[in-house]
Amino acid sequence: MNNSRKSEAALLEQYRVALENVKNQPEIASEMEELNYNKDKISEGEQLLAETRAAYDFKKQEDDETTEASTAFKKEKEQLDILYRKHRKKAKVVFRKQPETLKKIGVVGTTPRAYTNWIETTRRFYNQTDQNIIDQLATIKITPKDITSGNMQIQEVENARAKYLKEVGESEDATKQKDAAFAKMEDWMRDFYAVADIALEDQPQLMEALGRKRKS
């Protein structure tokens, strides 16, 4: 079978229709039964189809959860980024004549783009214990409460990212399960169609009821 151009949803529907019709159309059922595709054998295919459908649906569910977690992570990260940029700008003003302090709080050069470096930079800024720095930041309206809020937002970002990465892993695992289920199902259907080609050799029009185009 050449299924490379068919979507997984289309394949599931093709297989469902084939297994329904091989039971419900007496002519097909009779011919297939003669080649050992009886009710028990068809039930075997239906069970595989049910498992494949479940794996397919589970993968879709995991993808949706991953998308939701990604959106939540991006939202939390954006909130921290907005807060940090505002505070960073103020800190550059208050410490413009204190290069060592700017270095100490990580406000030198450009803001890192890579996540790991970026989150460490924000952590360095908000994880302040130097009272002198805290007092000077307060003069430009970066209060201890603002610093606490920054630390809390860092935690929110890290929690959201952890959840997102967890969902990514689960989605990847679901993909493996789904691919394995489809491979097993497709293998079974190859045999099914090979037998059907023989059973319905003299009635090729009936192959269309099994999801295969009539041979010219």
C-alpha cells in the first residue's frame, strides 16, 4: 500500500470503513472467510484499529497540552522580561558612575538572548542581599517589594518552563507510541488487502468498499 500521501486521520477512516464493510457486506464477508478472514480474524483487526485510534487521540491530546504549556511559559517569560527591562534601565541610571556595581548586578553589555543565560542574568539582578545596592535602587523607585516580585516572577517562569519541557517529553513519547501502533496496524492491513485482492479478484468493484480504488 502506498499511504505516504495520506494523513493519519485518513488512514484511520479508511481502515475503519474497510473493517466495517468486510463484516456488513455479505459478498465480501463470504469471499474473505474462505481465505480465513472470519469474524475472529476481523475482530483482531478491529482491536488493532481501536488501539491505533487511542494512540492517535492520545498524541493529539499531548500536543494540545504541550501547546498550552508553551503559551503559558512564553507569557510568564514575557512578564519577567518586561519587568526586568524596566528595572535594568533604571539601574543603569542610578549606577552609571559605579561600573563595579553594574557588573555586580549583571547590568553590563546586552541582555542575553539564550534562555539559560537570560534567566541567570535576571536572577543575579533580583537576588540582592547588599543593603547599599537595595537602598540606592529604592531612590529610583525599585523597592524591596519590586525585588521580591522579580524573584517571584523568576520562579513562575521556571515552573512554567519545567511544565512545558515535561509536556514536550510526554508528547515525544506519545509520538513513539502512536507511530508503533500505526506500523502494527498498517502491517496487518497489508496482509488484509493482499488477501482481499485474491478473494475479490473476480469482483474488483468490491475493493472500493474496502477503501481501495477499483483496478482498471
